Amino acid sequence: MFLIDIVALLMVVIGLVFFVAGTLGLLRFTDDLTRLHALTKADNLGLGFVLLGMTLLFFNLLVMLKLLLIWVLVIISAATVSHVIGQRAYKQLLHRSESQDDHR
Amino acid sequence: MIIVDLLLALTIVLVAARCLYTSNLAESVVMFIVFGLLLSLVWVRLYAPDTALAEVAIGAGLAGALLLATLSQLHLTHAAKATAMARISLIIPVLLGGALGVSLLSLVQPAPGLSDLVMNNITQSGVEHPVTAVLLNYRAWDTALELAILMWAWAAQRALGPNLAWHGVRLQGLVLVYFSRLMVPLLALVAGYVLWQGAYAPGGAFQAGALLATAFILAFIVQQAQLGQANPAVIRRFIHHWAVKLLWLGGLLAFFVVGLAGLLLGYGFMGYAPAYAGALILAIEIAATFSIALILAALFTGEGRRYE
């Protein structure tokens, strides 16, 4: 029981590291596309590890399935939202480079 | 845990201040959404999961979507600089907060509260979950008026002026289409689950209505993003169809029909016969869920210009 607690704690801490790294990337990276790259790490791996830790703590099949469902749904929405934001950012990027070409 | 609570309290005040006192409107909206998410965490910490669910779904999610849609229709990005009067008026919330703090300290300990009264009568209320018992039975009158307020909000939005055309960007690819094909039925299913669960656990009409509204709004956005300006706006027309508009009023009507029946049968206005209370509450909640979902979605989509 004690060993499981330690492993669960380790998983949550690893998840938090990914969250911190993702947030840092979101704040420090210079353009929208690289920021998205940082964000997806927090969403997918960070949340994944935290939820893995949670499943070990609860050790109940129903709770495990619910947490797995949450993870899958968050991944799907994160990927879709990233796709939409990415398209918008890419269009703005194209627009900007076109207007720079005009100035030359 | 006290450290977490203190951090949460401090962050929420800072986020609220930033939301009110930044001149960048987009930042203000994002801060409002963050404020809603943090507030729902506060409700979780106060052991109020019902309120947390409603706050995160309506306060952060739908209100945030409404504000973002409004922002896309405004042709400005920055609010006017705060006047001296606005700065001086900051003293009012500070005084109010101080007064609340003082009154909190002078409360009777332990506070008597109404929870004994609620729990002693729960077997007669028709549901097992105390929050639903309060909302749909003991204080059903308040909940009915909340539905009326939603109608009022819709009327106020209409009175502000014509709903403008949607300014969404046209997107490439089918990612959003497949996303909505997965999510819209799932949201409807979860809305049904949350509604049914309200009888014995956190959940109920407002949370379910917010989820269903999200399904409508998602379908609407995806339709707009795929088709752009040439869009026939099927979802919007469906929501504003006269037959569907009857459902907007369904929650309020159900409340008053049941309320009047209670009056005639001698249980008082909005009193239920204990034997039928459970079924009546479920019927009212189903009608209310559709009302809430449709009105919230109508607030988001607007009537739009006529395409006929």
C-alpha cells in the first residue's frame, strides 16, 4: 500500500513538471505555433501523469475508467483547439510575410 | 490545505482586479474566464460541487463564449482609460468587502443554518439530493424566477439592437466536423446523465442545460467555420423556429402549471403532493433543461440576418 502511494506521488510530480514546463514554454516562446507545441505537452503528458497517479491512489475500476475518459476527451479537445488556433496563427503568419514582401 | 486555500484566495482577487482594471478587452475577457475557473475551485473547496459545476459550465464556459463572441463584433480592442471617478469608485467594493469580513467575524458560532430543516423533510421532497430538494421543491419559486431572468436577458439582448452577422474565420480541413460529430452526441448524453443524477447527487437542470447549450453552440460554430459567409445557419434557424421557441418557455410553464395544480389541490402555490413530488420534479427539470439550453444557445447565435 505504502509503495503504491509513493509511485502515485511520483506520477503526480512528473505530471506537474510537465505542466510547469508547458506553462514556461507558453510564457517564454516567441510565436504562436511554438507556444502551441509547449501547451500540448502540458495537456497530454502532464494531465496523463497526474491522472495516472490518481488512478493508483483510488484503485477502483469505475474511477479509473472515468479518469481515462477525462484524459481521452481532454486530448481530443486539446488537439482540435490546437488545430484551430494553429490555422489562425498560420494565416496571420502568411499575411504578415506577404505584407513584408510588399514593403520591400 | 490552508496554504492552498490562501493561494487560491489571493490569486482570485488578483485575477479579478486584473479583469476589471486592464484596458485590453481581450485580456479582460480571458481573465474573466480564468476567474470563473478559479471560483469553481473555491466552490469545490467549500464542499459545494453543485455550484462548482454550474459556475464552471455557465460562469466560465458559456459566459466566456458569449463575451468572446461580443468581442469579435466590437470594433475596438481597448477600453477607454479609467476616469478619476472610476478610480475613486474602487473604494466601494473595498468598503463592502470590509463590511462583509466584519459581519463574518461576528456570526454566531456554530451557525444554526437550515440544514437540519432540509434533511428532516427530505423524504417528502421527492429527491434524495438536498441541493435539488431546495432548488426544485422548498425554494422552487426562486428557480422559476431564474428561468424568467434568462428570458429577460434574451429580451434585453434583442432590445440592444439587431444581431450582427457572424464574423468567424473559415477553416480548412474536416477536423472540426469530425470533432463535432463526436462531441455533440456525447454532450447530449452527458447532459441527460447530469440531469438524471440530480435526483441523488450533484447535478440538475442548470448544469445539464449548460451542457446541452454547449452542444448547440459547438454545432453552430462548426457549421459557421466550415461554410463561412455562404452559411444557411440551420442551427440558428432551428433554435429560433416558432415551435422550438415554445420549448424556451417550457421550464417556466411547467413550473406554473405544477404550481397552480398544487394550489388547487390544497398544497399551496408550488407545493407538490409528496407521492408525486419525484415525478413532478423530474418533469419540471426536463422542461427547464431544454429552456435553459435553448435560451443560452440563442443568446450566443443571435437571430442573425434573414437568409430567405
